[in-house]
Amino acid sequence: MDHPINRRSLMAGAFAAMTVSQVRAQPVFRLGLTPVFLDNDAAVIDGLRLALSRGMGRDIELVQRRTYQEITGLLLDRSVDAAWLCGYPFLQHTDVLELVAVPVWRGAPRYQSYLIVADDDAATDLAALRGGTHAFSDPDSNSGYLVTATDLLRMGNRVETFFARSIFTFGHRNVVRAVADGLVRSGSVDGYVWEALAIIEPELTARTRVVARSEWLGFPPVCTRRDSIGFEPVQSLKAALLGLEQTEEGQRALATLQLDGFQRASAALFDGIAARMADLER
């Protein structure tokens, strides 16, 4: 006769194997990532993928593209299940998209756009940069384009005529590099990214200086399609994001991202961005 302990051990092993098999049988969840944060950093990407995979109990594929438009398009045509976007493209498609969760940074789900110049540049505001060269992050970025474009409109100017030349770097870190290396005189960058870089690459940000900060605006959110928000995989993602700080993997991922966690939010969080979009459309 088998010993009871052996039978229990065999049953436990069989149950564990069945659980692992069930997890592996789950369809891979595809999460799109824009250059919202420290893009192309393998440690950041791998840590986030591991934490979400453990939290959701299924494999996660993180899908990266060069532009916000590409990732937004993948979400709209269902090529990804959810995406970490920016408030600007979210508001462009509120008839189709729904919020899943919003990051909390330094105690609040908000951030600012920074206007930066080289550390030895004498400029003290946007007006002083007339006729210079400027780096934007992405045409669909709030902090990396919309804020500066609407600030200029409120001054009675336009990007095309105010700057001698402007470029898109398609990455906030690339904006900082362009300014620091003297490729352009000024740049529009995500304040969260600049502050994060000030900790992990202080020698880079030290070669730049913040000239102006925008008002506090809704932090780039994780979104899905409205017709997918109630489905189990998306609800599982939401639970995993909201519970990241409760697991060791989640805590490590948040520490690498320099975030406090994630929280629920409504579209009202992005009213400031909506107001700037309205200015741009006039």
C-alpha cells in the first residue's frame, strides 16, 4: 500500500503540473508600448513583462513600435489587447478606447511637460527660443508636442514659423540627447522621463536645463478597446496593474520604472489635455 504522504505528494505535483499546463494554454496577451517611459531599456521591459505575466497567470508579449500612431493603430485594429498610450491619442479615440489603469508617479497620476535647453543656454522662457531649432518627441505626444504647440498658439505663433527648424526624435530620451549634444537648441520632453533620467543617467540631464514646466496633466494611461474592457484577459491585466506593489516582481518593476503603482481613473483626469487639443483645432 502506498504511504499517504506519497499519495498527497503525487496529487500535489499533479495539480501543480495541471495548473502550469492551464496557464501555458492561455492565449498570449499582447500589450503595446509606446516610447512613454524609458524606451528600449531591456531591464525595464523584462521586469514589467515578468511582473504582469505572474500577476495575470499567462504569458505576456510586449509589443513595441517607433511611433505612438503605430501602437494606437495596433490597438484599434485588435492586433494588441491593450496598450500603454499617452493621454493625447487616448482622447483622439475616446469613442473606441477605454481606460484600464493610470500610473501613479510621486504620489499622483499626473506629470508635466518640460521645455529644455542646453545647460549653458541663456534662455529663460519659450519666447526666447524664437528662430532656434527644436526637438519634439512624437506628433501624438502630449508632453513631447501638444503642450509646446499650444503654448505657441496661445502666444499667437505656430511651430512652423516660430522655430527655424523642428524635428521628431520618436523617443523622449532622444529629445534629451539631441539637446545635450547640441543637435538642437531646445526640446519638449516628458517631465517624468527627464526626472527618471536624472537618476539613472545624471551625466546626460546635467547637460540640459529645464526652462519651463507645464501644468500638471494626466499621466500616460494603459488603455484597451471599449468592447474589450469587460473580457477576462483585460480585467486580469487591470487587476495585475493595480496589484503590482503587492508582489516582489511588481515592486521591482515599479522601482525600475520609478513609479509608485497604478490606480483607476476616469477620462476627467485628462481634461487639461482636452483643453489643449481644443486650442490646437481652432
